[in-house]
Amino acid sequence: GHYCLKHKPNEYGFHRRQSTYTGIKHENEREADCFAANLVMPESMVRDEIKKYPFLKSDSAAILSLRFGVSTSAMRNRLKNMSIIK
């Protein structure tokens, strides 16, 4: 995401470490996270999975994370951003 968004290479590590200590992510880090989420968990595909398997709503993050090959926390954040879970 950083590469495609043309962020400066020397910024990547700094912003990641900064967010670890403060809990606050720099704008470049948020942009890269959003880019990655859209790339590996496209909204249309996530919604299609939930339509095909309605039972996913009960424990959607854990099951969908396996289907998309991402961490449960990444999927949980994606579902929150899509207003599917709170």
C-alpha cells in the first residue's frame, strides 16, 4: 500500500513504531491499511460471502478471516468499517 500510494520509503517503519507506542496511526499508515483492506478483502466479495452463508453473521470475523486468508483482527476491522458489525 505504501509503495502504490507513493509514500516515502523512510516513513514506513517510523509510522508503524509510532502507532505501536501511542495507539495513534499516522495518515500514511491509515491510507496504506485502507488500500490493503480493499485489495485483499473487497467489499463486494465480503458481502457476497455473507449473503451465501447467512450464519456467518454470528461469528463472521473468525470464519471470514479464514476464507480470505487474513487475521481475525484485520477482518474484524474490515467488517466494522463496512458497518456489518459494531
